[in-house]
Amino acid sequence: MQAMVLRNIGAALEWTELPDRHPGPGEIRVKVAACGVCRTDLHVVDGELPDPKTPIIPGHEIVGRVDAVGSGVEGLRVGERVGIPWLGHTCGVCPFCTGGHENLCDRPLFNGYTRDGGFATATIADARFAFPLGEAGSDVALAPLLCAGLIGWRSLAIAGDGKRLGLYGFGAAAHIVAQVALWQERSVFAFTQPGDVANQTFARRLGATWAGGSDEMPPEQLDAAIIFATVGDLVPMALKAVRKGGSVVCAGIHMSDIPGLPYRLLWEERRLVSVANLTRQDGLDFLRLAPEIGIVTSTTCYPLDQANQALADLRAGRFEGAAVLVP
Ligand SMILES: [Zn+2]
Ligand SMILES: [Zn+2]
């Protein structure tokens, strides 16, 4: 197999020839057909997340086909198309796992961070954490659903039922969650970097009621806002934009420091909360609904060996929607 490997934090990924691996008990080997590139991959490369495995193969929005099955695997067979998300393994016995919050497991493994992921021609996954994807939709179009879509979905649920939804940072996750929110008959208010006319136009084209810079106030008070951008300065801006009792949800795994803010921004039962990881139930719920919603992902494809370019373009915001690597 071949992979783009991160040997040292902060270094470029290196095209590497590796011996084929065989799935152990409970594992599957998947021939990768597409792997999305997520902001979290940048955080791994940049060393913004604690204790990554190194060397590591990044990538956690994997679509591929099972090509070998380890002992004891139930419900998956060779040839079946599966999706492999960020959550790669949980302990199953900690209070979070047994209490229905496996996203907060005390001893988890994450694909592309603490176990090898999908920037490769093949990957080994814990079979219990792979989602059958069926045959509808292309591999490339489905890849961004595996993290951007899933985290957006969980964030939307935690944001509550409010009709007027603000999305701060209009990239891969927001362009998917906007479609879900519109399908749920909500109005979407999109906030981009000030002056990013291209992304504001993209948001309006997808059906946003309003699009503007993150330094602007929306034309109406919001019921809730989700912050996908990694900028802590947006927290007070978003709190200012939501109504009494409204929620601000921070969806990223990493954010720059949140500046001091006057208490009156939080006062009147506004809620500020973060979203961490996903549960398998989130994945099942979202992937079942995605075809019904008719989510169309906007993707830019790169050959696998151009992963460094894809990461650089993501960092610079040089494409709409999501980048996807194709081996
Ligand atoms: Zn656990
Ligand atoms: Zn991700």
C-alpha cells in the first residue's frame, strides 16, 4: 500500500510505500476510494492537538470498499462500501461509553490522529466503527459527510430547534449543515471572513437568507449560532447576535483563545457549549437521512500524492466546500 505519512509534527506529508497490513480480530481492511480533507487534519499536522501518534497517516473522512475481514467481524463483507469517520475506537466500559456518550470516551482512538487514517490506498479499521454506505452517491461526494457532515449534524442538534441559525465559517461543514437546516425549514445566516465575497455568494446560492462578514451583525436576532471557524474572537460576536435563551455552539476541535467578554453577553440564559467528536448513533442517524435531504456536497479533488497541496489550499481557503483526496 501507499500512504501520505506525517513523520514529524509540522513537516510535509511524505509519499511512502508500506507493507500491506492484514486486519486483526474485529478489524476490516478497506481499499480507499476517497478521503476528505478536514480542518482537523491541519490541526494534527500543525501540532495543535495533544499526543498524536507519529508517524501517522492522517485522514478521517474515508470512503472505500472492504477488501479483507478479520476474525469475529459481523455484518460486513468483502466488497461492501463503507465510511470510516473520526471516531475509530472506544473502550466500551467507561462511564461515558456506558452512559450513551461514547463521543466523550476516556480511552478513545481517532482515525488519522491516534490511529492511522485514510490518506492512503488502504486502511485498517475497527469494524464496529465503520458505517455501511450502500451504493447511492459517488465516493467523492460522500466523503465530506463522514466528518464535516457528521459534526455539523451533531452541532445542529445541540443548537436546538430555533428557526434562525447563524453559521460562522462557511466551509465544508457549514455548506452541508446549511442544507440540513434549510430542509428542516430553518433560515440560515452565513458569516464568512470579512470581504470573502466568493463564499458569501456560495452561501446565498445554497439558500442562505443573508451572508456577510463575521464582523457584521445579522439583520435579525438569531436563535442559535454554530461556530466552525477556529477563531475565538467569534465567540463574543456570536453571543451578541443570538437572542435571549439562544445557544452558541463551538464545533471545532481547536480554537484560538476566547477573549474576555462582558457578562451581559452571556446573561439572559444564553448558552455557550462545545461539541466533541461523534457517537455511532449520530452517524447512523445522519447517513440514513442524508439521501432523503438530498445533500449535494461541493468538492475539489486532488490526487492522493497532492495531499500537501490540498492542506495548503484548505489553510488558505482557496476552494469552495470540501477537498477530497483520490488514490
Ligand atoms: Zn469509553
Ligand atoms: Zn474532521
